Amino acid sequence: MPNYVPLSKSRHREAGLVPAGYDYALQQAVVPVAAEELPQVLPTMAVAFISNTSGDGYQLVALQSLQAGVNVYVHTNGRWIGGYRPAWYRAHPFRLMQEEQQQRTVVCIDEDSKAFEAEADDSAARLFDDEGEPTDRTRSTVKFLEQLQKATNVTQALVGQLAEAGVVVPWPLKVKPQDGGDDQEVKGLFHIDEAALKALAPDTLSLLAASGALSVAYSQLLSEHRLQGLSRLYHLRTTANRQQQTADDVDLEDLFGDDDDDDLSFNF
């Protein structure tokens, strides 16, 4: 489990970061994404919505597996193989978190991360310099976290508009177990009801288009084709685990590219 603590000069003056893999994400089936990231996410990932932890509204996420506790975009050796890395991962091991007592947002760091060193050696990137001031890298990270928070807030507002319009509905997905048993229902995922979206009143569609929510809706719908590549990656992972070996190279273009014999239909 992560151990996030507020970043401070007194506690982390000698701390630093070292290169680390993505072992911490091996069991993440979904990852939050911002609307701004969708052009980079869509080439290799399907996106969906999940219920907020508060139970109020939805959150935009990229799917990394249809099986709980599995992330097919992280190699079993901890290497990222998913092409574009969502900002949520690029921010690791930092996170902006709400400090309940003072009602403010603070920069926190996961002290249990493999990337964190309490006593930084020469190979580590220091968080603070010898004078106790944040290094350029730390300043850049804080700026990145602030930008990500703003993008996340915008995304939440757009998703809220889609939910209010009544076009976010449960996504009826099923997966076939490796043992060949009956298909299992995937629970907790939501997507856009395309028919309901098309049936919206013109003024509502105009508002969604002006805000950018309509782009999010159609991005989600277009991304659903990526489930085929997701399934291929999962079977590759399962086969590698069964053989107690892993493939060093994964051709994402081959896994996610459109098959020549796919049937295409247009229903505008």
C-alpha cells in the first residue's frame, strides 16, 4: 500500500528519487485520465467511466484489463509497454492530496515507493538542494501536479455534463475465463449510450459540443474498438505466466492495429 506523506524540507532534505519500474501498477485494472490526454490514450487504450469513490458521479479512466488485479500494459518485469504513459503514472511517486484539517491541497510523496530514497546517494535525483530549497526537478514536478489537477477538474466537469444529460450507462461486458468456463460479467464499468446521445435535443448537444463534453463522449465510443487489443495483451500475459517466461518485445501496432478482415459499418 502507498504511504503518502506531505513533502517537506525538514523531513525530505536528504531524500531523492532513483529510476524504478511500474511494479506498483501491476494490479491496476484502470487508471484515471484527463480529457486532455485522450488523443494520446486512444491509440492503445479503451476508455470508460467508473463510479467515484464518493458514489457521486463518474470518473474517466483508461482500461488496462477487464480482469480485476491485472494491468496488461505493465510487463511482468515492471517495464511499461503501453506506449503513452498517462499523467497519473508520470506523477508517481508524487500526488496532490487534500489536507483535511487545514482544508488545503498539499504535495505528497509515497515513501514506500521503490523510486524513493530517504538518504539519497550520488545516483539519485535530490528533492532539495544543499541549502534546503526545492531542486529544479521538484519545482517542475509541483507544476506538473498542479496542471494535472486543473485538467482533472475540467474532466470531472465534462463527465458531469454527460451524466446529467443521461448518456452514461452501465457497460454490459463479458470476458471468457482462461479455463474455458462460462463467460463472466464485468461489473462497475460505464460507457456512452450512443442512441441516447443522438436523441438529445439540439440545444443540449450544442452545449455539450461547446464545452468539450461531446468530444469526450465520442472519444469513449471510438475507443471501444481497443478492447480487442486489450484481450490480446491479456492472453499474451496469461500464456507467458503459464510458461514461466515473458516476451521481451511486444508489438503494440500489431496488437492494436485494425485487422484487414474486420467488418466496418457506419451508422451516423
